Amino acid sequence: MPGSVVLLPGMGRPEPVPSLPDLAERLRAALPRGPVVLVGHSQSCQVVAALAHDPRVEGLVLCGPTTDPRMRPLRVLAWRWLRTALAEPWWQVPLVLRQWWRTGPRAMAALWRSTAPDRLDLRVAASPVPVVVLRGARDALCPADWAGRVAGAAPRGQLVELPGAAHMTVQTHPDQVAAVVGDYWPSVRPRTSA
């Protein structure tokens, strides 16, 4: 199951969004037996961080965590979203729109209500595993000071910035994201073809 993606409600699935603990339990049920490194993107960072104490988890990679408490007012969220959207490559637009269409605004809003109040910086402070916070240097949804605060809160935290990237790093810079995972956890380093 290397490199598996688990789609959860509000994150690619248009079904009612349960609570954050319920989302974490759904992810836990989908994990394989062996050791894993969990990679979360955007709001799913909350879900993977909730599983840091699972004995199968060797590490967390939080790509662009978006629950900066300063973003709770809708006007701040909308402004940061617009700034980030304008920093993304043009070819991302149809991909993002397709995901939003598939997930639906109701599920996306419910996911925000479920994850936004969770203090990720406080959650990772108790993480028993290494935590890498990865952000695009042009990401206004995950500003540098917020990413630094999350990484700094983890006992074994590290901040990595991808130059030129915005928020959708896993889609726009997949090789660099995979390299970060492989650098920190060589056991999951992607195989290269000879």
C-alpha cells in the first residue's frame, strides 16, 4: 500500500463530514499493518496529526496546514485564499475546480467547521514522532510564521519551504514532496528506475 491516498468526507468525498475524531478513526481503519509516514495536505493535516500516537506511525508530513487561528474570520480566509489562488500555476485551476465540484461546498464548509477550531500547534507539541511541516514559499493559506510555529511546537519538528510553490504543493511539486518524505524516512524513499 505504498503511496496510498485515503479519501475522506470533505476531502474529495461529497458525504456528510463527521467530527475530527471520527475522521481520524476512518483514517486509522484504512492504515496498513506496517509502519507508515502520514502525509496530510491543507485541512487533512489535522486528521493525520490526530494519529501521531498510533504505533504504526513513524512520522508526519504536514503540507500547508491551514488552520492558522488568524484565518477563522471569513474575510481573512477569503483574502488569503484569493492571494494563494493567484500564485498557483494556471493549469491547477481545472484540477481544483473538479475537486471542489466533486466534494461540494457543503462538505468543504463542514470540514472547515470541524478542523478550524483544532489547534494543530498544540496537537503536535505532544507528537511522539518527527513532524515535517512543508509549505510553498508563496502560500498565503499557510504563512511562514504559522508554519514555523507548528514546526517549532513539535519536539522533533522541521520546517521545509519549497521555493516557487504555493498551496497545492502535492500536485504542483510532487517530486519535491516525495523527496522530502524520502529524505526524512529513507525506508519510504521512492524507488528510482535504473
